[in-house]
Amino acid sequence: MNGTDSFEQSFVAVTYLLGRRTELLSGLSSPGDAARRAAEKLSVGEQSARARSLAALLVPLARALEERELA
């Protein structure tokens, strides 16, 4: 996964976390496959499945913040 994919997945995850449940790709000019897959995972299934998907998407972001790669 490249930097753009990581950014777009993080964008989708944080957008969802902040309460937007629809149009998760809104704000990305040309969302790639990684962003589309992330949005799909957060848009289907039961709440528990979406919560697991969200957690999995947020782990790399949390690691990057911890390592100060995003500072």
C-alpha cells in the first residue's frame, strides 16, 4: 500500500468516526480502490462488523501518530 492509499483509508475511517455515515468518499478528488474498499466495509453489514472494520482501519493511523509520522 502506498502513501496515497494509506491517507485515503485514514480519511474514510476518520470521516466515519466523526459521524458521517454516507458519502464517505466526499472530499477525495479521485478516490482510489483502497478508499472505495474502506467505504464499502463501513457501509455494509451489521454494526458489529462495521465496528471491527473501523477498528482495523484506525490501527495503522494510530500507529503512525504514535510514531509521529504524521506530525
